[in-house]
Amino acid sequence: MKNLYSLKSLVILLFLINLNLSAQQRYVDEVFTDADITVLPGVVYGINFSQYVPAAFGGPQVIPQYHDIYMPDTNIDTETARPVVILFHTGSFLPQGLASPMGNEKDSAVVEMARRFAKRGFVAISASYRLGWLANSTNLDLRRGTNLAAVYASVQDAKACVRATRGRAMGNNEWRMDPNFIALMGVGSGGYVTFAYNTLDNYAEVANPTKFKYTAAGPGIYGGTVSAGDPYIDTAIVGDWDGYGGEATITGFSTVTGLPLIDLTQTGRNIPNHAGVPSDVNLVINLGGALGDSAWASSGDAPTISFHSRYDFFAPYYRGMVNVPIAGAFFPVVEVAGSHTAAKISNISGNNTVLASSTMMDPHSVKARSNSHNIGNQENIYTFNMLPPNLAMPFLVNSNPWDWWDANDPLTPSQANPNIKAQSMSYIDTVMAYTLPRLGKAMNAVGYSVGAEELPEFNILISPNPSSYSSIISSQGTTIRSVSICDVLGRPIYVLKNIQSSQVEIPTKSWARGTYIVRIETDKGVKTAKLVRN
């Protein structure tokens, strides 16, 4: 009898294990293990000029930017079009070790989250970007102007990274990425990067506001002299927000690095990367950081998910001044709009509609919208309420509770973050739990079925596809009730209701070229498909 009961127990155990495995869903659950993940470190995605290379390393010069790739092993994972998440690290836009033990693509938090995304079936990319600004300058123009220039350069680098990623996916695609879904996640100062990436789209946004202009005549942030009222950002020197224009004059190549040498007597300092490849993204996520100017945000930006410490001294939650410590005192840099303000704008403008967050009643969503600091119960922002350990020193606050680092780092004693890995991991648990359902909604807008039940089998045909004038949608064995078509950011392009037919014609002549997501509702369920306008 004992052997019989043991056999029954084994059968039940195997059934429960199989039931649990079958309940797992790619992109929601960790369907791969650490052993299944491939890591490709130090892959160059672009090059550009940096004026903050230390003299010991040769001074101002063209430098490469790197990204590390985390993805399921292609010998194990058969999916050929995997969504991409690109992560940008923290570090105050300064090299690691100058102001913080954090500051590159191998920071603990971005690596941990990249691995978690990869284990769910994503291709996760942890990317570097150009660093350096005159944080300790007592000259307000140099301090503020070089800070804005650092954010501006990081956005150009991020655009180059997205273009490199999409170009690779549209080419040989050896990493098996979906070029139609790329999301960005920024941590700390990386949050400033993703905010600016998503909202900065014309020169007036950095040229017209008074806070982005020189207050007095004197030395310029790129050298030479300037007049009061001149914009800090000069596109003739550094190019535009996409990384085009302001092209450097290349005089040869370094015998040491093999990278271009540029003529510093000429105006241009910029080197365009991967020109012509689209740099639009489907979703932007920030952990801390802020929006350089609330006027940057507008309808048509990508949807946004935010995480923020309410008492973050260096990135205000609502609105406020960014300050930097100099010789025991704090000096103002620039006034910015925090995550709460940015989330409110994004929700009101309709940019976040595709996330359908108001329908989410999971514990994290309920807690986030009912947080006492979340004025107006805004959706798509999760607030952490930790107080400064010493109210008389509000700058000593765990602003980035998801970070941890080597306890032997010499900067550790100056950090308020208790640097407890287990605690930081629990914060990342919250970030992932709040992000994934919304990430799934953004993915579904471009044809995925994250969290959706299996649909009954029926066929939908779209012909011609690609389309240049019009296409016919046909159903076999079903009746089409409605058709809605969105672009890759989930914005509605064409809607047709009350059809009650097995066939419908879709006019595409006036559409911009690109990929569109078609949602067809029938009497047997809903299916999605991709339609290309050539």
C-alpha cells in the first residue's frame, strides 16, 4: 500500500507541476531561467564626440557608446520577433565614481531588470550614453547649460541606440527582435533621458524658454563667447535632438582607437548614427528623473509609466528646482516638472489611453492610484513614500531605492540608501509587477496577445498586403462586426463599425507609409493582424 500511495502522490505532483507550467505566459511570467539567458556585453551601437574625456585619456575626442544585450538563448527560444526593452542607467550624468557608485550600463538595477525582462522572453538592452557636465561650476550659465547639454547629448545617443536596434532587427536580425515594438526604461538620471526622448521634438523647446538661455555675456558651454539671451543649445555645433546636423569635419582616424579625428577649429561636433532608420518607440518608463520643461509634453507622445520617490531631493515629484552640492552648499541648476506632473499631462492628453490602467484592479494598481501624495489619483504613476532619515538634511534620502552597489565603494558612506540588496530587489519586484500589465497593453496595441485568452480558430485574410491604395479584409466562416486600425503607437487611424459582412474594403491611399495594427471583431471573437502601407 505504501508504494501505491507514493505512486499516487508522484502522479499528483507531476500534474500540479504541469498545471503550473501550462499557466505560465510569455512576457508575463519568467518562462526562461538564468541558464537560458545569453549575454552579449560591450556591443558598440554608435560613436560621437565628447568634450569631457579627461586629459589623461586624451582629452575631448570621439568615443564609442556600448550596450549589453540580455536575451533568451536562440538555441532554446524559437520566437523570431521578440519585443525589445532598452534600459538607461543612473549616475547624475557624471562618470561612475565622481558623484555616485552608480553610472554605467552594468549598474545593479539595470542589469537585474534586464535579466528579468529576458527571462520573460524580451530582448533587453542596457545602454551607456555620453556623460559629463560642469556640475561644480559656480557660474550658473555653465552649470545649467552644460547640464542641459548633457541631457541633450544623451537623447541623441538614445536615438542612435534605438535606430541601431531597429536597423539590426530590420536587417539580419540575429538577435530576433521585433522592430515594431521597442520600449525605453530609464533609472534615475536615465529617467531624465527617457522623458526628454519622448517629448523633445523641436528646437524651440530648448531655445525659447528663458531658463534655457544665457543670463549674461561670457564664456559659452562649447567654448568661445556668447551674449545674454543666446540659447544654450546650438544645433550648428551639436546637431538636432535626433542627432542630425552640426556635422563634424573628419580629418582622419586615431591610430590608438581607430575612431574618427575631427577638426576642432570647425563649428560642427556631431557625428550622425544610423541615419534614416525610424527612432519612434512604443512605451517609455521612468524610475525617477523629471521632465526638463512641462511644455515639452504634448499629445502624440508615447505612453508613459512612472515610478518616483515622493521626497526625492534631486528630482522633484511635482515641480521644483534641481540642486547640486558644491563645497558643502547646494546650488540651483534648473526648474523641472516631476513624474506626477508628467503623468497627469500624459493621462489628460490621451497618450496613456492605450494602457487602459483605469480598468486594472490588482493590488499594485489600487495602491498606486490611492497614494496620499498622488493628487487626483493619477493613473500610471507609482509613488514610494519613504521619508528622509534626517528631516534637517532632506538631500539624505533614498531617492533610488532599487539601487545597490559594492559595499567597498569609497562613495558608499555618503549614501543614504542603506544599500541592502534584498530591500532593493523588493522594490524591483514592485516595479516589475506594476509595469508588466501596462507593458502588455502597449504590446497588444501592435498585435500581441499578452494576457488574452486563446481565440477560436478562424481565418482572416488581408489582401493586398502591403497595400498602396486599398486592401480587402475577408473572413472565412465568420461575420465581421467592426474593424479598428491603429499605428504602432496605438493611435487610432481608421474605425468602421456595424459592418455585418464577411468582407470589407479599407482605404489606405492617404496613410503614411509604415506598419499598422488591424483589430477585427467578428461573431466568433477578435483577431489582430499587421497591415503594411508601402
